Amino acid sequence: MFKKMLLIVISISLSLLCGCSKESKFGLEQFTSRMNTQFDYSLNTADFILHIDENENNNLFCEIESSLITLSLDNNNDIKGISLLATDSQDIPNTINFFCNMCCVFTGNDYDAQKSIFDSCQINTDTIKYADSNNVITVGKYKYTVVCNEYSITLFCDRV
């Protein structure tokens, strides 16, 4: 009898603990809500525009000042990748910081852990310039891509 009760208590405890963790797959509403609460932005879901490409992939776009946020969605409309495009009129440190915040929400890392990943991957002001270059690095289950030219910088983070 004692073993059955213990087994029931352990089962209930494990199911409750799993319910407290952050979900790894989420959509636009959760993304904007987390960006707004964690980093004090004012992103609005209504500002995102849906685009379906030739391969039936869903993408959401949102223009903020001179930046373009892109969220790539899977078949369940959960976010599978994020990107940020910045034009040459923007300063690189603010662009990297904003993308770091986006990655914190997407990956579930806190700011210090995400900044450490960026530093180890050389996603910083020393390596990112408005000049032709690119870089692809995989860290854990995320692939970071940086594409630069004289007009823009595009930063990607995709779930692999």
C-alpha cells in the first residue's frame, strides 16, 4: 500500500513539475508577450504581416524603425527560426543587443548566457561590419547565421 501511494505522489509531482517549465515551442503571441515583459519593448502582434512562400512556409514580418523582424513558422505555426535585418543607418551594438534579446526569448536562455554564446561565436561589433562577410555557427540545437554586406546586416537563429 505504501509503495502505491509513493508511486502516485511521485507521478503527480513529476507531472506538475513538467507543467511549470517554459514551453520550447511557441507562437507569435508568446514571443511578443515575452519580448515585452522581459525586455520592456512594445511589440504588437497586429504589426506582424503573414507571408506564405512558394513552398507553403509561413513567415511573419514586422518592421520596427529601420529593422525587419522575421519569424519563420512550422506547420503548427510555432516559431522555428528568427531573424533581424538592419540597414546601414543603424548602429551595430544596438542591433546586436536587440537580436540577443530576441534570441533569449526564442532559446529560453537568460541574457548573460545568450551574450556568452554570442561572444564565443564572435557575434560582436568587432566581427560584424557593413561589409561583405558571413558566418554560420551551430551551438547546441540552434544555428546562428550572420550575413553582412555594405547595405545591411542580417542575423538568423534557427532551431536545428
